[in-house]
Amino acid sequence: DERRQLVRQTLARLSRRDAEILLLKYTEGWSYRRLAEHLGISESAVEARLHRARARMRAQLVAREAIEVET
């Protein structure tokens, strides 16, 4: 439950664009094709955006956990 809350809080700190693509892919289970159609971009662009969004999410989670561990 703590982990879910941390993920939700971290998603809220991401840009709207990053949060949207992550939520649609991993919560709603949308395919790359559906995401591409919805966003008006190519499937390869979806792949690149997801890669970057996951990296930013991971970096924020690591930073938040490091801060919480220290306090």
C-alpha cells in the first residue's frame, strides 16, 4: 500500500504528458498502436516516449526513496 501511494505521488509530479502515457499503457493496458492513434504520433515515437517517461519515473522514485531513507 505504501508503494502504491509512493507511485501515485510520483506520477503526480511527472509532466502531464509522461503521466498520461504511463497510465494509459500500464493501467489501461493500451497497445502501442492505440497510444499512437490517440496521441497522433508513430508507434516508434510512443516507444521512445514510454522509455523516457519510465526513466523519469524511475529517477524520481529513486530520489524520493533516498530522501525517505535518510530522514
